[in-house]
Amino acid sequence: MSGPDPAIAAVRTAVRDFLAVSGKPDELCVAVSGGADSLALTEAAAFTGARAGLKVRALVVDHGLQDGSAETAARAASTARELGAETAEVLKVRVEGAGGPEAAARRARYGALRSALKDGHGLVLLGHTLDDQAETVLLGLGRGSGPRSLAGMRPHDPPWGRPLLGVTRATTRQACRALGVDPWQDPHNEDPRFTRVRLRTEVLPLLEEVLSGGVAASLARTAAQLREDTEALDTLAGEVHLRAFTGEGLDVAVLATEPPALRRRVLRRWLLDSGVRELTDAHLRSVDALVGNWRGQGGVWLPGDLVAARAHGRLSLETPQSTT
């Protein structure tokens, strides 16, 4: 008796290996778009979950951005149940806010998925593949976003799980063919107005041609290596943060002895924990200059109407009113 199609087996193995490392969640959900990646993931999660005593719940987000989106979402939910999900529900969202349609849709989608978790616990599996990881690395490289962005998406970033970061998009499509499933083709995935679409359809194929193939896998491998380095530096930065934090700010004397790369990680954590949002590299380097290039300069204005200032050997965050 022959086993499953190799593509089906590859996706199932990826999910099994992921759950073996991440641990058994209180609840296992799969975000389902109706595309090949999420449908192949749903089948693999249901197959693997059944053997681990886990029931799979499919979550379909209807963004309402296209005609017939409700019917598309209902079909995705029905297919997810056919593939083994115990339940499948449609979450309708409103896409609005700053940052363009892609960013607004992403915020709405992740917000709905997080809210759907019972008591805020559990794990939501996302169908991001090796190809998605390669595109993410290229986006970060093009924007000069630094090593944290080049490290790409984390496989396990609770409540999110990405078991397929080592599986190609071609494999999930083949898995769907072997399963007899006809995935939904999102027209947005072919729209050249979106940067990621042009990376997928123009830039990556050209790189594959010029560099004789294997580019997507190499980019994903680079992301994994950078992620390991970043996590190690973040651990070291956490130890420095414990020594530098005074309850009212950061002790400059402790920070001044550390390498700039480590110091900026401490500052980043402190600023984010203190409520600074939309923190850029320019903001971070300006605050770091209060330690590494101190000339008696004034404070640094930050998003959220806050000012980072140095006084009496300590960095602190103040409101503009308190600095006048």
C-alpha cells in the first residue's frame, strides 16, 4: 500500500515537526484564506492533530474588499471542514485606517484572528511558505530595515505559528492537486500595484535566472541564520536592561560600557515598553547618541508626544510639558 503523495507528506511532516517543538496548544486553529497554502496546511493540521488529540478549528477572515467575498469565505470554510477541520467559522472585518489597503487589511485580519481565540489562549497556524519568507527578506533589504527585518518571520511567535516556512509554494499547490482540492486564486496576488506581487512575479524570477536558481531557499536560510543571531543578542540585551533599569529610566554608566549594537537593543526594548510606537532607526540612533555621543545636547522627540532626555547620569522619558 503506497503512502500519501510526497507533497502531502511534506506538508504533514512540517506541521508535525513544528508541533513537536512548539508544544501542544490549548487550542489549535488554522487561518484559512481558501488559497493553496492555507488549505494544504488545514489538511495537515487536521491529520496531525487527530493523532495528537487536537481538534482543529478553521478561521476564515472575510475582508469584504472584493465582490463575492462572502461566498468565497463560505466556500473556504466548507472546504476546510471537508479537509478535516472540526469547525470552520467566518470572521467578517472592516478594513480601515492608515498605511494603505495592505497594512489595513493585515491589521484587521490579525486582530480578528487574535480575538477569535478562546480566552486569548491557543495557537493560530498561518500558511506562510518559504517563498513568503524570501519575499519578506527582500522587502526588508530594499527598505533598509536592519537585521531584525531581514530575519524574516518567526516560526513560533505566539499566538502565531508558521509551520510551512521550509515548504515551497509549489509544494502546497501540488498537495492540493493530490487532495483533489481547487484552491481560490486571490486576484490581489496578481495585482502589480502591490509591491509584494512585483517581487513575486518579477524580481524573484529574475534573481533565480541570474543566480542560477535556489535564491528563495537561500534567502529563507539567511533569515533563519539572522534570526538566531538576533535572538542571541536580544537575550544579552535583556540582561543589560535588568542592570541598567532603575525604575525611573536607564543608568547611562551601565549602557556606556556596552557595544552600540547591544546598547540600541536595550534602548529599543525600553522605549517600546514605555509606550513609544512607530519607532524608527533614526529615532533609536538619536536616543543612542545621548549615551554614545554625549555633548550636552537636548532631548530627542519621539512618537507619542514623548521626549527622551539625559540628566544626572540617567536616561528618562518625559512629556514636552515636563521639559519646559
